[in-house]
Amino acid sequence: MSRTRAGELAHRVPDLGALELLLAVARLGSLGRAARETGVSQPAASGRIRAMERQLGVTVLERSPRGSRLTPAGALVTDWARRIVESAESFDAGVAALRDQRDSRLSVAASMTIAEYLLPGWLIALRTQLPGTAVSLRAGNSAAVARAVLDGEADLGFVEGLGVPAGLDGTVIGHDRLLVVAAPGHPWTRRRTPLPRAELAAAGLVLREPGSGTRQVLDAALAEHGGLAPPLLELASTTAVKAAAVSGAGPAVLGELAVGEELSAHRLVEVRIEGPAPVRALRAVWPRGARPAGPARQLLSLTRSQRVEPAAGG
């Protein structure tokens, strides 16, 4: 149907409320009873019927002290109105089924740190609000998460890094400091002065793979010193990087969220560096122009109410 034709129909065809009122009058034989059933006052119902008659150009009701009855034209209009209302009811039921299907499941993709240290708490809170929603989670680096959201394989994504990936919209839900850490006994842990950034850039480190938000932010922070040297080890998960650092394989750079327990237990030691620690933004992302809906919107709301920020003074 052309846009012009659709616009003409909107002016010539009564709205559903008026048609439902007409059907109620036909069934009950009284404008007053029809008004009560549809939840409007009798004067409002009478005005709506008169407006419909002007719009259609025909009289649909004959009013008398004994009640209201359909004119011959009104009987035809009522038959047609019944089909329109039944079609609208079918439309509403179909859309409701689509909403139910959407709300019954939620697919989430998240970067490693967010998947391991933040999402479990958010998903527990979500389950109390939406106990009937089944949630699936895939974890990967930020580049893989962006691809999953772009390809429609995830309803909502969580990434770390310098900005919103191409083709997506997003919002910052928190921040995480990047810390240089090493096992006790590493020469850096005995330093009395902060580690120069140039020395950090030149050192072999245990690092996440290219495509991770941690690697992206660290590389940008050390760009003026030539960027990162070739890694000592390159591993595909935060847990693996942390385990390698704890074992003494070499120093690593990890988010504060990921190493809090190891620092408290003295399995790792933070190595202070010159200047402020690099900070990465944690973002929720979704396809550009399509705001999250249903369970995805509910989860996004939870992340905002439990916003994550570095400790004061960190």
C-alpha cells in the first residue's frame, strides 16, 4: 500500500475504539450500556458515534427512548467493523507471542573480565526479576563480542577498550584501572621508585591476545614510547594471564577487577608506574539504531544501578 493511500485511510476509517463501541451497542441494544462496558461516559460515547457517522458519511444508529438500534447501513458497517476488530485482536495476539518469545531468552556476549567478574552478579539479580528468562553467555575478547552483536548472535554485548566498536551503539557502565603485576620476588616488586613507562613498553610481558580491550588500552597508553614490545607470552584469557603471572612466568598487565584477590593474598604484587594507571571504559553495546528491549533492557538497567568504578585514590 502506498504512503498516500495509507494516509487517506487513516482519515476515512474510524479508530478501533469507535468500532468496538459500535459493536457493543449492536450487542447490547443500548448506548448507555455500551458506554459502561467500554469504560466511557454516555455523553462521550454519543459524541464518538456522531463523530464516526460524520467521518463515514452515513447514519449508523437510530436513537429512541427505548434504546438504540442499527440502521440498515449501520448493520453493514457493524459486520465490517467486526472483521476489523477481529483482525486487530489477531494482530495483538501475534505481537504478544513475539514478545513472549523474545522475553523467554537472552543471549549475552561479554569480554573476559566482565564475563568472569561482573556478569555473574548481574545475572543473579536479573533472575530474581525475570525468573522465566533463559540466559546464554559467550565470553571472548572485545573484538569477538562486537562481531557477535553485529551478526545478531547476541542481544547485548559488553566490551572494554577505547571506544564503541564500528556499527554499534553503546554506553559506558563503568571503568577499570589497568595494573602492572608480578609474582613476589620479581625485580620490579623491589623497586623504590615508580617504573618508567618506557621501561614497561620495552619489557617482555605476559599479555592478552590482539583484539582484547586490555591490550588495546595498554598499547595506546604506551604509544609515545613505541608501543608494546613483543610479548613474553600471549594468552587468550584473563585467567590464563593471571595464572602465568602468579607462577612467575613474567609481569603482566591486568584489570584491577581481575587481580584484587591475588593482591590481597600476596600472590601478586602491584608494580607502580610513572603517571596515572591506564583506565579502560567498560561498555554495553548493541546494534546501531536498535535500543535494547525486553530482558536486554532489564540487564542494561541493572548494570547502570550497579556501576563499577575504580576505588577512590586508585
